Amino acid sequence: MAQVLVVDDSSTVRNEVGNFLAANGLTVAFAVDGRDGLEKMKADPSIKLAMCDVNMPNMDGLTMAEKIRGDLKNGAVNIIMLTTENSPAMKDRGKAAGIKGWIVKPFNGTAVISSIKKLVS
Amino acid sequence: MMVSKVLVLDDTRSQFDSLKTFCEECGLVGIRPQSGDESSVMAILESNVDLGGILLYENFGGETGGGMGLARKIHDARPELPMFLRRDSLTSVVGLSEKDAAMFRCAYTQADLQQLRATLDASIFNRLYPTDLVRGITEMTRTSLDTLFPNCDIDVETPYLVKDRIIYGEVFTLIAIDSNWCRGYMMLQAAEEEVMGLIRRGSGSEGEAMTFRELNNVLGEATNMVWGSFKNRYVGQNGSGNDLMQTQVPIIINHHRCYISFGSEDPQLCLKYTLRERNRPGAVPAPIFQRFVFNLNWSPEDFMENPSVESFVNSGELEMF
């Protein structure tokens, strides 16, 4: 049972973000790509927030977000993209998929933790 | 049917026949070490770098729990290989430490192989490669190799699925495949001396000096030919009749000689970053070299920065929508 799902093909990022969130009292699950993320979402209804990379193998993060809303019919989970991408077109696609926010890497936990906790509560 | 090679570490004689039958039904090609000692097992692991997984008996080697030490060594050496644990009576990892349990995709008993079958399907056989695609790839590659190695007969084994990420040999080529239905890479991997010998003898220049660069040329051309055939056969065109797959050039790597080629002789832009530990001023700094290789297109006259909409959000901060 986890509150936050961290989806990134980089184990470095998963560890960095996961350790920070856990140190701030949040329970964290992990997925290695969008396809894995969908499976983890299906398996754990307690997840309140997904933090996802965009560029991943097998399924990218924006497609995963669209499928969470579409195939999984989950409009409740909050989704934030954590990515190197910063293009308006990608953000527009994310907004259309109902994502809540966008963080351009590198991750700055201190700057975002209070917003993250609000999205989880 | 697609197959996969698995290392079978199970020395229970009474199970051999049923395990063999099971492997045949599942498309597993079992490889068994001559003896159960650790060094034999690790040697066979080293010489088989294209495995799909490992079937391990918990009490392998004759001692209760004897398989676990071996499992840890294998997992350290080849964490990409899924391991499946046979237990005498338990169909779960209960009783194992959390760290040990995490090494295995499932635990099964000989009495119930269906759980193993399901996990094998999810772990190894979870991607369907269309038969026509596999057949076509085999044909076009044989044709390319026939052309480049006219002195050789070419045999092709049954295609198989691999979870290993170990490179075979010293030299490999890499080329991107980018279409509307598949995106990724193709590699050709070879042992330098073996293939150089074939080229030397095939060209009648045995005894003459030949460098690894000639091998690069041949493998590079083989890669190029297969890529072109793949594009012609399996990649469509857009409405204007243009190929959906853009130009690609094989990348050739010889890691034994620390050599990489992108096919272009233009100078590469290189930057060297030196990392020095602040708390250890006397320590040897670590360099990281960055190179840009614009081998496919270089039009500096079109260089520009994207116009940016003024953003009040810095990187690392959350931009809420």
C-alpha cells in the first residue's frame, strides 16, 4: 500500500525521489516505465499521486497518464510529470490528460514537498 | 515457437525427466552444468551470455538450502536474469529473508508447475514477435552475410529470447530502427579474431597484415544491408511517398580496442569535465568526456535557440496546472 508511485526508468532518479519522499513520511512504490506504472496503479488503489518521467522505454509517461484516465478510468489520482522535457506541446498534452503539474529535472525536493503532501492528502 | 535458453541448476535425478518434458513444452532449452560446484556453475554462466533465465533448486548441491549461496552469487553477477526457485514443498518464498526472496520471480514445487509456467510467460515470453517478422529478418540477414562472406555457409539456429545484457565478443555494430510501429536498435556482435580470420581467408589475403578496421567495414556494411532490407520490407511511407524511417548509419564499437566509429570522419566536438571531491583535495579527479557526433546532419546555418515563453518556474520547482 503506497501513497506515491514514482515512475522512472532511471534507478538513480527512483532512489533519489523515493528516498526523499520516504524521509518526509510518505510511503512510496516504484515502476520502471509507463507499462509497469499502469500495472502498479491497477494493483494498488491506495496510490494518491504518481510522479512520472516522460521519456521511458515500453511506454512513455504521457501515454501512461492518458491510459490512467482512459483505460483505468481513474480520474482521482493526481499525476505530476518529473522530466527533462519542457516543451509547451508536451505540457499541453499533459494538461489534456489531466495531469496536475510539471517539474523539470533536476528534482528539488525541498521546493516541492509541501505541494506534494497536499496532493497526497 | 520462440524458445529461450535457461540454466538448470537442479540435481534431483528423479526430476530430470519431468523437468525435461516441461522445458520442451514451454520452449525452454535447458543447459545443465557438468557438476554442481560453484566454480563450474559460474564458468557455464560466463560462457553463456545469452540466457533467458535460471531454474534453481533450493537444495542444489545436496545441502539443505545449498542453492541460496549460489543464487546470491548469480544474482550479483547477472541481476538481469530472472531466477525461478524450486522448493520441496512450499510454493512461496516464505521462510527466506527479504533480500533472498527478492531474487526470485516465483517459487514452485514439482507438483505444481503451472505457477512456474505463468511466471515464465510473464518474465521471459512476455513479448510476441510475429513469425513473419522473425522469418523475414532471418532471410534478409542471411542474404547480407552470404554476400559479404562468399566463402562461408551460413547456419541459423532457432530464434530465442534473451534477458541477459552481456555483449558477446569484442566488436559490435549498433543502428537505430525507427518506424511508426517499432522503434529501437539492431546490433551485430562478433568476436574480432574469428571474423577477421574469415575475412582474411575469404579475400585470399591470409598472411597479410589486416587491422580491426577492415572488420569494422564488413560488419558495418552487413548492418547497413540488413537495416536497408528491414526498411524496404517492413517500414511504410508517408502520404508523400517518403520513407517513415530516416537515414541511419551504423555505429561500430570495438570495446577491446576502446574504439567507436559513427561512420563520419568529421571532427567531433569534445568537452572534458573534471570532477574533484571537495572534501578530498588530494584525491585523483575523475574526468567525464562529452562528445557530440552530428554524423547524420550538420547545418549550423540553421542553428537557433527555441523562443521561450517567459517562465516564472525554475527547474526543480513544481509548475501547477
